Amino acid sequence: SSRGVCNPVVWTDPPEEDPALKKQGLQEMERMPLANENKTMSANLKYLSLGILVFQTTSLVLTMRYSRTLKEEGPRYLSSTAVVIAELLKIMACILLVYKDNKCSLRALNRVLHDEILNKPMETLKLAIPSGIYTLQNNLLYVALSNLDAATYQVTYQLKILTTALFSVSMLSKKLGVYQWLSLLILMTGVAFVQWPSDSQELDSKELSAGSQFVGLMAVLTACFSSGFAGVYFEKILKETKQSVWIRNIQLGFFGSIFGLMAVYIYDGELVSKNGFFQGYNQLTWIVVALQALGGLVVAAVIKYADNILKGFATSLSIILSTLISYFWLQDFVPTSVFFLGAILVITATFLYGYDPKPAGNLTKA
């Protein structure tokens, strides 16, 4: 019988790892927690900016409504002056943000402002149009909230989605999908339901000392058109040039304060010369002004960190909160079943407009 030959076991050293590959592997391992950290931070920023947007939208509408209907001794504050102060606050906030972006260097800030604003007069002048419209819109919102309750105003003001969509199609040649057109149809139906007069409104309209429902409605509708046009025009300018959003907001604020001061002189010149620019101002007025100044900056942050669907979610939350606070705290609004139906339709339309259906499967291009 033949004996099996046992092969000797040869021990070999493992192949030496390429130092470059080893370094790359270590770098990737180090990068993984950083990537996760960045993802978490981005998600946190997204929800933080959204939370601030819900807070800003709801609190601005409610405090503005409260400040315009509050019965106080002495003259009431002039909304035209509040618009000017809000613009000036916005400019100051944007200058601080540009200063921060330039590593807190005053020399760099001075150079950026000089190069981007003073040395480009034609670029700066382009913003005179949206700025004038925004100033008109801000004044109209005070008129609207002097005549409409916060909940009705909030829902009706969502018609700006419709005007923005129509101006986007005509000015930016945007293509809207089936869902978006459907959402605009639902939106119009919802707003019509919200504006549907009820028996209690007929009784309330006799008591409305601040003004009539019709004036409020006209102010909101005009504000919706001006908001849609100015927003799309501003977007067109932002896409055509590479200037930062903060620089653009400084330019907007500059023209906004000039147009605002013209409005103060034309409409409230006599009252200002009689009782002063800051007549009727109190803590509540300053809160309203600060919230209005914050608005534009919050929207800029939301555009940067969040998407349309989350923005719609914030709007919907804001409508619900405004309705509840109008009913329980301001007590100037009694919701009807028709109002609730309209509000649900508007909220649905807001979500549907931001809905982006994912294509089923990987479609190969021909």
C-alpha cells in the first residue's frame, strides 16, 4: 500500500498593503461620521428654518391684526411708517449677514458693498421694480388685516400660489405638471368657499368698525398679484446674475425705504407733521415691525434649506394655528363648516402643488 505524501505547509507573509490605498481607506472612514453629521445638521437646519417660518407667518398675521384692531387712547401707529422701519431693519440684518460671510472683516464688507452695489448701478436699478411692488404689498397687508380676521386673511392670501404659478409660466417659461394645475383649481375653489358669506358674517359686518370685508378682500387680492409678479421678477434677476441673496435684499431694502418714505409723505404727511413719525408706537408695534423684517430673510433661508413640500407644510400649520388663535384668543372669528371645507382644500392644494411624483422604474432614454 502506498503511503500518502504529506506536503509541507509553507507560511507566507500577507501581501503588503499599498500605503496610498490604506490612507484612502482611513480618510473614507474618517469622512463617514462627518457625512452623517453634515446630513443631520442639514436636516436640523431644514426643520429649524421651517419652524421659524411657521412662527413668523402665524405671529406676524396675529400681532398685526391685534395691533390694528386694539382700541387705545391717542393716535394709532401709521402702517406706512412701520413698512419703512421694517425695510431699514432688513437692510441692517443683511449687512450683518454679508459681514459674517466675509469673515467679519469691515474692509471686506466695505469692498463687497462698493463693488456689488455702487459700481453696478444698472444691476441695482433692476431691483427698483420688485421693490416698489413689495412696498405696495406690505402696505396692502396692513389694510387687509385692519378689515379681515386673521384666519380668512391667511387662507385667501394663499392665492399668491396661483398668481406666482401664472407669472412663472409667462415670464420664466416654466412648465407646470398635471398635479400643479389640479392644485391651482382646488386652491381657487377653497378660497371661494372661505370667502362665502355666512349669516354670522352679516351680523358681524354691521359691527366692523375698522372697515368692510370688501376692502380687506380687495387688498388681499391685489397683494396676491403683486406678490406673484414681484416674486417671479426677483427670481428671474437672481438667476441671471451671481450676486448673493443678501446683497439683493440690501438693494431691495434700499429702494423699499425710498418708496416707503414717499408713501408716508403722500398719505400720512399731515399726521406725521402733527404727531411725529413714531406716533402710536408701543412694544406690540415694534414686534410687528421686527416680524415683518424677519419675513424676507426666513423665506430666503427656507428656499436654501427646505423644499416646496415642507414649505407647504409650514403654510398649512400656520393656517391652522391662525384659525385656532383667532377663535380662542382674538375672538373675532367663528369658523363655519364651509370655512373648514375651504381651508382643507387650500391646505391640500398647497401640498399637491409641491408634490413631485417619482418616475416608476428606470426609464431608458431612446
